[in-house]
Amino acid sequence: MTADLKPDASIAEQEESPLVWSARWSLTTRILAVNILAVALLAGGFYYLDTYRSRLVDTRIEVMKDQLAMLDSALEAARPEERTRLIEEFAAATESRLRFYAADGHRISDSFETGPPTYTLRDPDLQPWKRDAARAMDRGIDWVVGAPAYPEFEEPPVDNAKAWPEVVEAQTRDVAASRFRYAPERTPLLSAARVVDLETPQTVLMTLNARDITRTVRAERLRIAIVVAMVLLASTLLSLFLARTIVRPLRRLARAAVRVRLGRAREVVVPRLPSRRDEIGTLARALSDMTQALRERIDAGEHFAADVTHELKNPIASVRSAIEGLGHVKSDEQRAQLLAIADEDVRRLDRLVNDISEASRVDAQLSRTLFEPIDVGIMIESMLASRAARVDAGAPHPRVAFARPRKGTTVVMGDGHRLERAIDNVIDNAISFSPATGLVCISATRLGDEVHVKVDDDGPGIEPAQRDAIFRRFHSERPAGEAFGRHSGLGLAIARTIVEGHSGTINAKDRDDGKPGASMLITLPAREGATETG
């Protein structure tokens, strides 16, 4: 992982919003809840039907009041002997029952006694079970929508004005009064009362069993119920389908991740789901790649541990042998020779421990490092100046030449200390393979969106088959005549880790000028906005 990925990860963490009310729900439950919520909103049509029924009832009562007003006018204009026939025709036309009460409250006449009944209140006990189910459904829906609880209708034991509150209201207030009641079979029984002026003031009570309102409301409820049932079935099937296509692969991935966590990475096959082109497919392939990278990291760690053990055994064994030999030698010359061997092995162990420590933590440290602009040309120039100050002027060593680029043309984003370590390791490797009279040439150039750092030496060169192996840890092929143990074999491995941590590459090849020797090329992304070499 490189430091460039850190901002993206922090942004993702910031954008993730916590789940509050649904935190403990499974994904299947959430899908079902969302789809059923949509059905519940559709079922809200039952609330509309209750309002629709109320409007029908109010409209019918207003019509009844208007009809009573017309009846009042017609009775006033009619001759006394025509009034009975007029009342019967009115009751038959409106399918209602008319009762007249005197001012003292006693009933004067009833259209059901002077003519045939226009409606019949049905006994629910004598009706089929379907009607009972319909009435039970009506009560249930009324309870759900919170409909007003209207009183049940019962014929009064003594039929007089006092038995009808609407009649009393009409007599005392001289207004048209009305009431809503439920008939025994739970159909609306509407009533309206009005004072009419004949020879003496009378109050007429008009009652109407509006079964058509119940039939209309029930028909609409049935249609809505059918639609809700179909939508509920479709939503449930769709939810199960979504749960199958989303939850099941996620569970497979979760089980594979758990097995990897339990240390079974080698035997776990994380499904890549190649047929899926959605986010789950992307997640599956990312998890598969992550698992593969983890396997490679585990293998690399195991190999590294084995290599470390192997590399440490030799100097430790040598030190042990020298210490054991000190007790058996007699001469000062042999004792000094054994101490020199022990001293050299201790120094070798110190170099190994330092390089191993650096190699083991460089990748992790790069993932936490905040990169900053680094001018590679200035950095190499400063590094070579420090190197020249440390070199013994009297000892033979290869010369180093650096073609310094123009300031500001080789700027990259990175960790200056780490990049300096990587380039220094490459230069050390070139110097170690070059003869004492040789020349190591270093250049840094900007090419397009990349900065190239090239190190050429005068050594024997690198066989094509070995050009990848030299970057492996503890690679042991060294120049002829070099004392054993002077290098840990980790320098180029550390350099590659650092360069790749900066999203760059490092490769070995032949020199471009055709001369004997090897050429190491480091390629790094140039900083945006940096000036390109003209």
C-alpha cells in the first residue's frame, strides 16, 4: 500500500454514515421492510375510502334535507285529500320512510302503515357467512383507519318524538336535523327531520337505509385489497430475489473472509463472481485479489524468515567457533586472528540486523508517510557530496559522475529519506561491481509524466536470467574477489520496495551506449505542475 491511498481511505470513512434504527437488522430484513413500506403506503388508500364514505354520507344527508324542503312546499300546495297519496309517492320515489309527529310528540302517521315498506332492515343472523366476513372486515378497516364509532339503530319501543333526538332538535331549534346510525346488518341508516307547516305544525322524520353506499365502499375496498395483495406478493418475491442475488454472495464472501481470518488463507478460494458486473462483483474480485496478496505476503514472510535464519546461522556459527577456539590456542598470533574473525562476524551480524530491520519495516512505514515534493536532482547532488566526504581519498575506488538536471525539472512526491536510501543502495551496488579504475554514471531526467534516474556501472553486467533475481532478498551473487559478508544481499530488495512504495519501478538492463556493464533504471511519477526538461 502506498501513502497516496490514505486520503481515499479517510474520505471513505468520513462518508460512511452509521446505521441507527436498522443497525441490528439483516440485509434481507431491510430489503423486505423497504418494499413492504411501499405496500403500506399503497394500503393508505383505505384511509381515502373512509373519507370518501363520509363525503357520500354527508352528501346524501344534504340531499335528504333538500328533499324534505321540497316535500314541505309540495304538502303546503296540495289539497288535504291529496297529501296521503303525495307522501306515499315521495316515499316510494326516494325509497325512504316518512313519519309525522305532532307538537306534543305523538306520532300522527307513518308511510310504512299507509303504504308498502320501501326498505327492509335485514337480520344479520339470517344472512350467509360471506356477509358476516364482509362486516368483520368493515369493522377491522374502520378500526385501522380510526373511523368514528356511530351508534347502532334500533326501533324505539314507543314511537314518539322524544325517541328521536333529531326530531327533538328540529322542533326546539326549528332547523333541519340529521343523524347517522348503523342498521343491524351494518349498512348506513340515515335520518333527517324538519318542521312542516300544515294546518298545525308537524315534524316529519325521513329515514333511509343507504345500502348502495356500503356496496360502493366495499367494492372499492375489494379493488384496493386485490391491488395491495398483488403488489405485496410482487414485493415479497422481489425482496426474496434481491436477498438471493445480494445476500447470498455476500454471505459466501463473508464465510471465505472468516476462513482467511482463521489462518486458512492457503486453502480458501474466494469466489470472484466473474458474471457479476455490479458492486458485489467488484467487491468479490477485490477480496479475491486481497486474499491472493495476503497469501503472497505470508509466503514472502515465511521465505524472509527462512532466509534470515539461514543468513544468521553462518556468522553465528563462525563467532561460536572462534570463541571456542580461543580456549585451545596458545600463541598470541592465533588468538589475535580468531578475535579478528569474531570481530568481522559481529560486524557482519550488525549489518544484517540493520538491513533486516530496514527491509521488514520499510513497506509499513511508507503506508503511513505523508509525501512531499522532492527535487531528485538536488537530493542526488547532496547525497554524492556527503558520500565524497566519507570516502578515503588514498584508497582506490571508482569515480562517480552525475549529470545534474535543471532545477525543478525532476520533482516527485515522496519521502526524501526513503528515496535517498533507495538510490544510495543502487549506487553502492554499482560501485561494488565496478573496478577501482571504473566510472559510475548517474543521471536524472524528466520524460513526459515520469522522472528517470539511471545508474550505469563498468562492471561485468547482469545476465538476462538474473535481472529479476537480483532484487530478491539475500541474493548472494557478488563480484569476484569481494570479501564474504560485506553485503547483506538486501540493498536492491530494499530499493525496489521503496521505489514501488512510491508507485515507481526499478529494472536492470544493458547500458544504452553498448559498453560493458549494467544499467539500473528507476522510474518515478513526476509531480503535477513540475517543469519538463526543454
